[in-house]
Amino acid sequence: MDYLMGIDIGTSGTKTVLFRTDGSVVSSKTAEYPLYQPHNGWAEQDPDDWWQAVCSSVRGVIENSGIAAKEIKGIGFSGQMHGLVMLDRNGAVLRKSIIWCDQRTAKECREITEKVGAKRLIEITANPALTGFTASKILWVRNNEPEIYENCAHILLPKDYIRYKLTGDFATEVSDAGGMQLLDVPHRCWSDEVLDKLSIDKDLLAKVYESPEVTGVVTKEAAALTGLAAGTAVVGGAGDNAAAAVGTGTVEDGKAFTTIGTSGVVFAHTDKLSIDPKGRVHTFCCAVPGAWHVMGVTQAAGLSLKWFRDNFCHEEMETAQGMDVDPYYLMDKEAAKIPVGSDRLLYLPYLMGERTPHLDPDCRGVFFGLSAMHTKQHLLRAVMEGVTFSQRDSVEVLREMGVHIDTMLASGGGGSSPLWRQMLSDVFGCPVKTVVSKEGPALGAAILAGVGTGIYRSVQDGCRQVIKTNPPQNPQPENVARYEQYYKIYRKIYPALKDVYKDLAGLK
């Protein structure tokens, strides 16, 4: 029998999953590692921690499965995006990786915008200069640690460092490379113009592949450390969201998924390149060759509900512990008692500023319409509805760009809530489904490995064979009409407060 392996190199840990070719799980193992924060706003990880986690989790999965390593036909990666890994000429790591959530590079973002031009940067890289992206991190090292930059011979992304350790090859793929802000996203290759304007040597960068392409094979040295068979094919893989798209079957026009985790993402597939000139949403190459994805981000989606739980739901948390259930289960029951619109109470989920559609670090959370009749249950439902309206903002930007959505998949912690899924269906005006498999990015990476090794004819074919969905929750017409009224008011609140947010942020 043939098997496929997906390795998901995340921020808190690496999850390795062995799959049968029908997508069913044979064995899974997760290995965690630390996050280093030497200064406020900084975030770093040690690439060797990732490698040790990969070695231990891969060994564990193979041992637990009882299969022969040679039966694993291909390996795919999913990885946290944007992290900077710098190697010297001998392949040794020069410093800890500056990862995606690091915020030290505001000055370098201004430098990039000035050198490339704001409009031109979006035309080439499909995104404005952001602190999370890799290019600003490269400039930060050059500006602040010139001796390290001088000794740098190779620049890699987190999952591509693991690829190098497994195969000895310096390679990346389009979905992850698109998050470096050095890729010509429309043409799926490194941008000579951006590299020239930023004075970054193209030879530092890895060769770019499409996500399902074979980029190398496991070496004898790596086989000895991991238990894999030498010569096993390794494909490009994908950045975490692009891999999750494959793992949920979001690989064709009309399909999208919503993730309600700490942050929230609305992610849509598009066969036709579409870039928002205002930079409100991200456009990246997706894991399907010749196609792209567009994604909007709500900074504090699940975080809003967690904030409410931690500050106002101690009673529910104690009761849940006694019942051995999740506190969010009880919170759902409470919110369901309140009518659509929370009796004219609206919530703006801007606890951490906002990304889509406002690009405003100064905006903050708001309860609007609060009156003496409102209870804790009203506030709770308003939080859930406010996050849903915020994600509708992302959907509206995508529609404005010509990206069509007729089916939405829900994932993340919020996606497990039937009440929240119904809100999404009613507010978006389309069916909302969940995927049977919970493996998301690791499954997507394994499907890509199956395409690269000829088990599936294409990414779409692999998804059709493997991805199974649960019955949809459909929009309820009376709720759709009611929510539309509230959403129109919701959209008026931020513009009315925009200048006041600046005043508030300016206070000492």
C-alpha cells in the first residue's frame, strides 16, 4: 500500500501526519518548541528546534504506524510563513529566525515603500510593505547586524530550511515565496526590479517551484536521523494557509474558507489574478499551479470571544469544568437565547487594531448601542456577530475584486460552533460547510505530495478523492434580511470614529 506524509511546521510546534491515499490518518505526532522574545514586539525561533521536532515527530509517526518507510511515496510541507532563516556558505544557521509575528521592522517597511514605490510594490508583490513579511526582516538584519548579513549565503523560509535539512536542496515554492515580498506574484518568479531597488542579491534566494513539484529527495544522512527511506520524494508544499486551502478542498473558483482562530481569515481561490490596489487584502500564488488566492484578515476574531470569556464568563468556565465540557459550548447556549442583532447592540472587534479592510493600527473595540436592557448574554452574542460582520467586510472586498464565492467552508475554533456557522451563513448569504478531516494543512501538504508523485492527476483531483464535507448550514431568509440591516449600520461606525481613534492613540 502507498502512503503520504504531511509535515506542518507551525509556530507552537510541528505536526507530522501519515495518511493513506484516501486521506485517512494512519499515525500522527506533534512536537513543540519555544518562542523567544528578547524585546517587546520581537519574536524569534531557533531553526534547529524545528529540525529536532521534525526528526522526532517523523520517527514517532513511522514507529507508531508499523509500516516500512519505503511505503511512504512522498512528503509535503506546510509551514508558518514569512520567517527569515539565514545560512552561511556551509549551511550553518547564522542567527535565530525572525518569524511572522515579529513587529520590529516598521522603519524598514517605510524604506521598502520609498525605494520601490507604494503603487509599484502592490503591482509586483500584490501587497503593501508589512512588518510581518520577510523582505523587511532582511533589511533589518542588514541595517542592524551587518556582520551577519555579510556572512549570509542563503535565505530560506521556515519549511524550506527543513527541506534543506532533509534533501540538501535550496528550494522554495510560489505560495510561501509570495509572502516574502520579493516575488513577482503575477509572474510567479523572483522580481528583479524589487531585488535591484532593495539591493538584495538574487543568488541568496532559493529556486522557486510550483507547490506540487518534486524539489528533491531524502538524503542518506537525513534518513538516518528521521527513519525515512533515502530517496523518498519531497515536493514543494505550501505556506500554512495555502496548505489549509488544499486540505479543505478550496482549490477551485467559487470556493472559500473562513477560519475563526485567534485572528480570522477569509480565504478565496481564484483562477484569475486579482490584486486590490488599496492593499486591504493579501493576494498570493496558491498551491494550485497557475492560480492565486486572496485573503482578508480580522486581527481579533476568536481573540474577541476569548477576551470576553476570560473577563466576564468565570461562572460558565466553572460550570463547564464540573460538566467536563468546553466553556464555549455553554457560551453558545447563552448567546443562542438572544435574537438576531442582539436587540440593537453592535460590536466592533478591533481589540488589536485592524487589517481588513481598514489598515488601521489605532482603531479599538467598541460596543455600540448599549442600553440598560442589555445583559451579559446580549454582549456575548454581539461579540460573535461583530466578528462575523468584520469577516463580511473581507468578503465584500473580495466581491469588489471580482472574486466569486458560492460555497464557504468554516474552520478553526469558531468553525466548530453551529451557532457561529449559522451566523456566517446568514451574514455571507451562502451555504457554510465543515470538512470531515481535522488535519487541514498537513492533509493539504500530503495531497500535494500525492500530486508530485503521480498518485493524483492534479491538486483538484486529489481533493475530489480525499476531501469529504459535512452537510451545509444554509442561510435562513428571515435572518439574512435582518442581518443586512445591522451590517449597514455596522459599516458606518468605523468611519464615524476614525479621527477619534487617532486622538485617543495620541494621548500620553
